[in-house]
Amino acid sequence: MKKIASFLLLALALTGCYKDKGNYEYTLDTMNEILSVNFYPAVENKVIEVQQALTEDDTIRVVKAFVEQSLAKNLDNLEFYWCRSYVNEQGKAVKDTIRTRDSLEVKLPVGKSMSYDIVLEIYDPSTDLSHYSKFKISTRPLFKNSLFVLHGSEGERKLGNIEVIGSETKVYTDVKAVTRDENHYEDVTGLWYTTYAYVPEGGSYAFANRLVAYGDNDVSKVYNPHGMIQMYNAENMLKSQNDEFIYRSTMQTGSSDIPNMYKLVLTENGEVYAGNHVYVLYSLGAGCVNNPDIPHQSDYNITAAAITSNRYLMWDAKHGRFLYAAKADGAFVIDEVGSTDASLVSQQAMLDAYVEFDRLQKSPATMTAVLGYVNYRDNYDQQNAYFIFKDDAGSYYRYELQKLDDSKARARRNANRANEEEENLAMYSIVSEKRLTGLTPTDMSTITYNSWFTTSTLFFAEGSTVYRYNVGNGDKHAVYEAPEGYHVTKIKFRAEDSSNQNGDLGLYLDIVLFNGTNGAIAEIKFTNASDVDTDYPALLYEKDTQSGNEERWGEIKDIQFVYDYEYKKPDHWTE
């Protein structure tokens, strides 16, 4: 009954496109019926997306309807009426109807967005009945919701892309085949992405999509990934930059839609930079270095970190200790223009957390820090920090750190540090210590946590296999096996933050493969329970599909998925 009511309402709304023919005498068992109508490109969320035209050669796109009928074997008995509503390039609203066979040519402007509201009437004169489809045809920015791939030898690197549009997958080993840009990616060493809402000066509410390509010093740049348009360079990104910035990794927690998103960037030489969801980075404590009233630490080598609701907690490998810094900092300007134009430095000092190790079975002071993380999807302000370490024998340990309130910290100081000064107050306590038996990665850098799952769930790669690992009982379960000849070098989820606008991106795991000569990328999907989603077959991308040369990936250095600020889970529409 709901479907009948919906059909009647739609029919009433389309009186400008359809006239009642008035014959209602049918013999149902001998009457031809339109069973289904599908389209290419496919309709998703009642929208057909077509890539935005980059040149005059790309301005004509074709949308084709595929009709299944109960009796008729071809389309000779049908008439197609495409009712269109759109705003033309002159800004004038247009409504018209085009009669074609089963295809509609859509004209697109170069480098601009365009949208058509479509009602397709398929009329069968033999029955005097019509079938209606209502959808929108909209341009899709280049590389929307796609995976960027940094690959090749140092000094010769290329930036590739994997983009899925409906049922079509486009793989480019070099984005310049599409963008024809003059950007240089040869010396890029890592990728990071952020999307956020802001209000440009003198403008209205807008969304920013920013792909960050990190390199050494002046190599670092910020791009709009939809066409790889350079937006900013290193001097806009790195505030209070030291002489040598050598990118290592980025970690991020929080949610961009609140906003409370913060990030830390670690460098190969042990420096640490902080920021919010805007791409700008500040040297932690740079404004405190020469302040004698603040006990700022400047001698350190940060190798792992976790971001809690109000602090950065970091491991100093040089002195075998935990350091911390407060997140509240006037340097972190949320709006894009302000963060770019302001020459700000961080006023939050790097401080010793005075975490005690003497009661532990094994002290982390003699081990290598592997990973820091915190679960921030639920009760973010109450989450503890977790750090994983590796000892010289190859065994792994996890330590859980809890922030002490003032009363607990004071009591602990009075009991154990009677002769120490007030500033040596312990700020954190290690509340659990666990040896991670069964955690056997080939490369410890593949140990990965995703906040979509519990803090007891980790992922890692051993040889050609990706495992899900249970911290609680040490069990590991194979979730992916690489094709013969390949081994896994890196794993990275599409998204790891807790934004409500990220749909199901945190359930997709991209897997970097290498066979000694060429790279490849696989992708699997998990359920919310961290099981492999069997409805999503594992995907494998080994070579270029668009440039005509079937070029293969070089060794892959990094990958990064870019997505819309208001990303929605794909939902294939059926009538």
C-alpha cells in the first residue's frame, strides 16, 4: 500500500510531464509490464554522479537506461521522455522535456559544477501505462572519495589514485595523466588528509578538502585533492619550524564536527608538532623555550604519542620517560585563513609526567616505543592512554596510563617522593601491564589500532598475512592473505577519527603489498564487531587501468583516503 501511495503522489507531481490517456481496461496476464529500470552510470542515493569536465572534450556525458520487461524483448514498444530542471551557465532556470530512445546526453561546463533534476517517463502505448524514475545528475569533483597512492623510489616518486565511480573503478599510477598539473611529488615522504568546515573572510559557510604531502622542509605542501591544486606551502604549514623537518608519521584523535580534533606529527629526528584539524602545525612549547618561569623540556626524542581529551602524552626515547603537554592553546586557530596568516607559537610547555616504573615487572625505559593510542569514540574525556613497547628479545608489552587527579597525585608523592620538589608531582599512573603473547609482526610499524573497535583489538601484518589480534587473550585471527609472491608492508584504515560524518569509512582497511619489484593495494571491509565482512569481497589493484600503458605500482611509500566532510555510506537505490 505504501508503494501504491508513493506512486500516486509521484504521478500527481508530474502533471507537467505526463497526460492521462484514459484507457484502464487491462488483461493482466497478457499485459506487458516494466519490471525494472537501471542506469549507467549507476544511481546511488538517488543521484547519478558524473566526473566534472576537465576539458572541452569531456563536456558531453551519456546516461543510459536499461529496461527489463515482462513480455517485450526490445525497446521498440516504449517511448522515453526525459523531463529536466536545471540552471544554465547564464544563471537562468530551465525546464524542458527531451524525447530520446534510452539515452540522455548531458552537457557539462568545464571546471564547474552542474546539476540536473530528472524525471524519466517510460511510456508503453500498448498498455497506456507509464513508469517513472526520479533522480539527480550531478557533477563529481575529480578524485572524490578516493585513495591516493605515493609510490616509487626516493627522488622519483609518483602520486597515483584509485577512484570508484558507481560500478567503474579508475586506477591511475600517475595523477598527472588526468590533472596535467605541474606539481612535484618526487621527494614526498608521507600523506595526510583533513576536511573541515570554515567561513572564509567575506564569504559564506564552506568546506575545505586538504591533502597534505609531507617532505623535508620546503617540500611539504597542501593541496585541494580535487584536481591536485596547490593551496599552501611549507611556510604556511609549519610554524616555529626548526632547521630540519623530516616527516615520520601523523596521529589524530577527536571529531571534526564538534570540533575537538587534534593531531600530532612526529619527525624522524624526534621533534613533535601539534595542531587541530586545520593543516597548520606548531612546535609544542616553542613559546616557552626561553621562559625561565616555565619548566619546559627541550631535550627529548619523541617516538610515540597518544592524544587524550585534554593532553598530549608522549614517549621520550632519549631519556626513557613520559612527557606531556596541555591541549588548551591559543595558537590553534580553527578557521583556515586565521591559522594561515597568524604567526603563532605554542605556549604549552613540554613537561615531565613523572610516571613511575619501579613497580612494573618490566620497565619500558629499556624498550622501543611502537605505538600510542586512545579510544575516543565513547566517553572520550574519560579514556586512558595505551602504549605498546618492544624489548630487545622481540617481545611486546602494553601499558595503560591513567591520569591522576590532584589528590591521588599528592598522596602518591607523599608516599614515594618525600624528598622531591612539588613540581615533580606524578601526573599519570600505569594501571595495567601486559605482555602481548602471539603478537608477531614482521615489521612493528604494521601494528595498527582503529578507534572503531575496542582497545583490546589490534591489527598487524606478518609476512603475507594480516591478523586481527586480541590483547586480552593473545589470540590472533587471519583476516587477509596476500596473493602468491607478495608480502604486506603497510596497513591503513580509510579513516580513524570519530566524526559522525565519516559513515562507515573506519571499517575499510587498505593493505599495501610488495613483491620485490612492484607494489599493489588490497582492500577488505570489517563489520562493527571487527569480523571480515563477507559481503564485501577483497579487492586488489595492481596496475593502471586508464592511461593505456597498464603501468604497475612501484614500491608504495604511503596511502591516504580522501573523503567529503559530509561523507555518506553508499546506498544503491532500487525503485
